[in-house]
Amino acid sequence: MDPRLQVKDFRFFQALAEDLHFGRAAKRLCIAQPHLSQHIRELEDRLDAKLLDRTTRAVRLTPAGEKFLERAQIILAQIEEATESTRRVAEGRREALRIGFTSPTGLKVVPWVLREFRRICPDTEIVQSNMVTAKLVRELLEGRIHYGFVRLPVRSRRLATQTLDRERTVVALSQDHPLAARQLLRLEDLADQDFIYLTPVVGVDFQEHIVDFQEHILGYCNRAGFSPRLTLQAEDTVSALVLVAAGYGVAILPEWVGSLSISGVILKPLQQIPAMMELAAAWVSEECPPVNPIFRDAVNRYIQTHPLP
């Protein structure tokens, strides 16, 4: 980092990068617009890099600007964390362990790990948040949480991950479906069925997980000799299960949907489709706050007592 950079350089640039409008950013920062414009020009001179493309109609980040924004967000988050940690110590409070998880991982893994951690460190405060994967990864990278429980893959070289579980695949049928009475189903049994499938929706979770899962299912159906008849789409697993219960078709989903207990739905395993969704603990590889090694031990004990399928 350039030693001449100051905290306000990062704050000013972050506000401008988020608004991409000098007037709105200056208003947020409670400064005059000419002052912000001059400050950004001086920042570019000190960095010897063009951070913004300016036209009469728009302001856009350059590749260098995108990289500087990424680092600025991390630095500002670390400053915020350092400030909060200092306050905790000054007030005689213990350092909190902050974790985040996505719903599927939270339902199965997190309670066990937290119970084990609490057994060893009963006085350590736990702050937990349930969030979509995209936000969870961002919070990890910005230092706002220490540990995350995520679905793999996670595409960041700065994060270390440790696989905890692999989810099997099930077919969801209505309770009065002709195939519901069978003990074992094969993919070929579904060749003439109407399929309910998930469609990616921004904000539900990482879109690539849904896309990867759908492509995975389609590939195995093709190998079984048929292309599934995709008749209805659902934006989330609960919607898909409601449609299944109403008799609109069948759905192939990860096994964690069994925890939702939707009335009128029966789940059957599909042995031909191997476990494909991996759940993992994730943390920033170069950072290790004092409480994290103990928490990591609890994660390791989960792995030892819950062999991967």
C-alpha cells in the first residue's frame, strides 16, 4: 500500500465506486462535489493509475479501479473490526466468534459444531448469521465473519475450505403418485414423467449452484436414455415441493429438502446419481484470530465422527 494513502482515500473512493456519481457520493460524504473530484484526481496521481473512466453521461470503474475498490473494502472492514475489537477489550468483553452459514449447511452441520465448541469454550460469545453464499463469501473476505459454512465450489484463492458433508440426491413424488409405493427407483422409471425444475434467481443463492445442479441431473438422465420433460419451473426448493405435493410432476433435489417436511411429499433416493453437492467450512487462509483454532478443532471432530458418504 502507498504510505501516503489515508483512510479517507479509501472511504471517498468506496462511496464514489458504489454510487458512480460524483454528486450523490459527495452528498453521502457531506463534502462539496469539487472537493471530491479533486481528491479522486490526486488519489489517481499518487497511485499513478487511472481508477475511473469519466464521460459527460457516466462514471465507470477501470480494471485498476475495480482492484482498488476490492482492497479498499477489505481495509475499511478491517479498520471497523479493529475498532470494535478494541472497544470490546476496553469494556471487559470477550472477543466474539462470528460465523455465517447458508440454510442447507446450517440445518445439519452448524448445530453440532456449535455444541462441541460451546462444550470447550462456554464463555465465548457466538454471533451467527444466515445468508446467501455470495454474501457469506464477501463477508469472509472483508473480515466481518471468521468462519463460514458454504456450498462448494467457492471461487476465491484467499479462502481455505474443508469438506464436511456430501449431499445425496433424491426424487420428490406426491404421496399418491403411482411410483411412491416402490422401495427403489431408477432414473429410467422417470422417463415419462413431468419434471419440475429450479430456475436461477438473483438473491436466492449463488446462481451457479442451481445451474450446476440442473446440468448434473440432465446429464445423468441423458445417460439413462431419456431427456426429462421439463414442464414447470420453480424459483426455490419449497415452491418445487409444493408443486410436487399438488401432483404437477416430480423433482430431483438434494437430500437436505427432507428437513422441510412438506405435507404430501415422499422422497426416494436415486442411487444412480452420486452425491454431488459438497458442504464445507471456509475461512480466510492467511488470517487466524485467537478463537479460531479451537473452533477449527470442533470442525475437525465433526469430520471424524461423520464420515463422508
